[in-house]
Amino acid sequence: MTKLSASDKGYVGELFCVFYLNLHNYSAMIVPNRRPYDVAMEHDGKLIKVQVKTSTYKNHENKGYDAGYCYSINRRSRITKNNKVFHYYENYNDFDCDIFAFVQPRLYKIAFFHVKQIDVKYRKILRPEHFEDYPIEKALEYM
């Protein structure tokens, strides 16, 4: 069996997020590519833009990192100049998305953060026991 590519793992995370939200009585769907968010959901008659981040990689304490699952919270963009493609990374802003959904498919868990709750610039590390502390309802309180 072949390993899933990074984009396939991301798609699995998006499917899991939509399944979870619909299971918890929120109307949600995956949006087409080329948007700064992955999932659109409805809450109190408003569109909520959800950026899904999926991680299957766990940092280990013996390598000097906080133990937990690591999520990149910047996005890779590209521009073409003189027939060459250049990739660069940029941070998300309030117009790109409203909520981050950090998915850990092996644990069957999702932690939801409103963009105002994100206190780091490049990556978020979550320990397995912390996923329960960030339900979708808590993130929606910031809306």
C-alpha cells in the first residue's frame, strides 16, 4: 500500500472536518480550490470560513520540541514571473478565514480556534489531551 501524499492527507482532514461539523448540526461543505479557506459552514445565518490543517506528525520531547502534533499556520502561495514559478509563505489574516480546524485523523479529533485565539505566527503544537479543550462552540463565541 502506498503512503498518502500531503495533499491527500489534507483532503482527508477536510472530509473529516465536514463530517464532524455536520454530525454536530452545523451545515458545512468543502469549497472549491484556490480559496484561502477549505470549508464553508453556516452559523446563525452567517458564512464562517474554516481553514483546515491536518497533521499526522508528532514532535518528540527528546528532540527539544514540545511533544504534540505540529500544524503549520501559514500558507504557501505562488507567483509566476518570466515563466518561472516562485513559492512563498504568508500568514493568514481576518479576511482569509475565521476559524482554524486542527485535525488529527489518527486520534479522530479536531481542535477549533478562532483566528483571534492564535497566538503564534508559524506553527501551532497541540498535545493529544488538549484537543478536547477547543470545541467548535468555543471558537464561535468570537464571531
